[in-house]
Amino acid sequence: MTAGDVLRQVPLFAGLSPSELDSLGALVRLHRYAAGEIIFHEGDEGTALYLIESGEVKIVRGSAEGREVVLSPPLGPGDFFGELALFDDAPRSADAAAKETSRLLILERQDFRRFVAAHPQVALNLLRALSRRLRRTDELVADAAFLDVRARLVKRLFELAQTPSQAGPPGSVVITSRLTQSDLANMVGTTRESINKSLQYYIKKGLVRHERGRLTLLNPARLREDLF
């Protein structure tokens, strides 16, 4: 598979012709990251846009005490990240790390800027994507202010279920990303102990299963009632 073939699967570049995608593909370089490997740190100079060919990446902010907050659902094939620093020349605003072995296409800042300037459709697609991410940030702030831990957990579980998932037993949904209690705590903005307590509550009610890092929503309709 060529870089152009990969770029055809990235919504950011929807609307480009095959020749335009092939031209863009000639500008990127491929890099493989091992599971757990850091792609960049908060504060690093932002010199490139990253496009995920395969694997999974997490974007997090850390505190001096070692706590983390996950800023987005796990990013997978077709997703992109690292775009903010390319526009404002500011340092990276978060850490990026590979959750599993991942292959990323890397587009350098100057090549990215020239391509966007010559292809307004890409700029419009990018604005749409950034607007969605900003809306999600607004929602996370509101959730932290108005929802308790259990309700925030349920919202994140349904959010994860909208990313690539698979059918389990009749009526259930299996979340394909493998997540520890610490991962969930970072997504919800709480402690692992609080997540353990909330998960056990739903496990005992027969609404959720959590085995070997794999989450299954056994009764999504009943679980959703806890949001209201």
C-alpha cells in the first residue's frame, strides 16, 4: 500500500483527486512506533502533522504529581493529530504516545502549510475537525462540573463504543480498545479507585463486563438510563 492509498482513507483529505493525493503522499515519511513509545512530549517544538496508518495513539496532559488526563478517545487509522502547533508555532500542548504498535505518516510543517495553501478544501476539512474537537473539549468541561463519576464513566463508555467496536452477545457491544482502570480514570478525570468502584457497580448489575482489558456493554439501553 502506497502513502497515497493511506491518505485516501483520511477524512481530512476528502475531496482531493487521486493525483493530488499521490503528490501529497510523496511528501510524507513513514515511521513505526512500538507500543508505549512516546511520539512527542508536551513542550516539544511542533514540526509535523501525524496521520495514523495503523495502530492506536493516545493524547494526554500530565501533572507534576504524575496524573494524566486523556484529551481524546483513542485515535486509530484515518485519524490525525499534532496540527495545532503547525499553525501557531507554539510548543506541543500535550503528550502523544502509541498505545500499541503503530505506523504513522509524518508530514513536515512547511510541506503541510504549502499544501493547505494550495488546496482550500483541506483547510475547510481541517476547520471542521478542529471545531468538533473544540466542542468535545467544551463538553468535557461541562461534564466535570455537572456530572458525577459514574455518569462521566458511562458517557465515555458510549463514546468509546462509537469508535471501532464489534458485536458481542445479542444486544451487547464490545469496545475493541484494551483499557485498564487507569486508562479509564485518565479519560474520566478521576482516580483509579473511583473508577474501580463505579465499574464494580455496573458489573454487579450485569450491565458491563471488563475482562483482560476488554470492555463489553452488556445492556447499552439500560446503561444509558444512568445518564438521565
